[in-house]
Amino acid sequence: MPASIEVNTKNICRFIWVLLSLGTLQFGLGICIAGLGTLGEETVFLLMLCLSFPSGAIMSVFMDPPGIEGPLELSIMWLTGFVAGYLQWFVVLPAMCGRSIITLGLSTPHVASTARKKSKHHASPKSKTKRQRVIPAFDRFGRTPVQRAIKSHGWR
């Protein structure tokens, strides 16, 4: 009997977002330690701005403290963007909506109804709809319509 796995989309999105943020920090620190400090700071600033937009744009005022340079400045920029983005996406936005925003409707099962709804207007016996030609899925040799078309045109 297969095990049932319950997927929580909100936690998966949170995990991916935190993982991307930590990857940004690691990437920026690697560039900064390699001696390309300005490039590392710009990279972290832009990536964290993207991950935490629009609150990151507001917090960008506090991302560049004066008098601090190197890995410490990069870490402060990353931490500011991380806090702003995390609060925006996983605290404030779900609270504003009153429920979890990212569910995709996977938590509630939908059962297809087999009964047709009766309409007030019945279709007239002389319907103007055109009948569609039914193409069998497989022929007697087990070929699909695409395989039959390729074979009939001699492309193979």
C-alpha cells in the first residue's frame, strides 16, 4: 500500500525562497572574498531586491550603511532584504488576505459530477453544430495517428 504524502505548498514556497536567499548570500560572499567586493555587493543588492520586491525597494534605503565595507556590508544588505522579503511574503501578505495565499486549491478534493444540468432551453432537433470526424487512437497495427501520417507521407 503506497504511503500518502501531504504536500503543503506554502511551506515548499517558503523553503525555496529561503534557499534562494541563502544562495544569494553565499554567492555574494564568495565574490566579495575573492577580491571583487563591489561586484559582490551589487549582486546581493539586486538579487535580494528581486526576491523581496516591493518591500525590498523601500528597505533599500537602509541596505547601505555608511562607513561599513566588505563582507560585513554585504551581510547587512542581505539581512535587511531577507527580513523585508520574509515578512512581506510569509507574514503580512497572508494576514492581509485572511488565509494562506499559495494553495493552488490542492487541499480540497473536487469530484466531477456525472449528472448533467438541465437547461431551460432545449436544443432544437435541427442543430447547426457540425459533427466532428472521430479518428481512432490506434489502428490495427498499433500505430497512432501521427505515426500513420508520417508513414503515409513517406517521411520515414
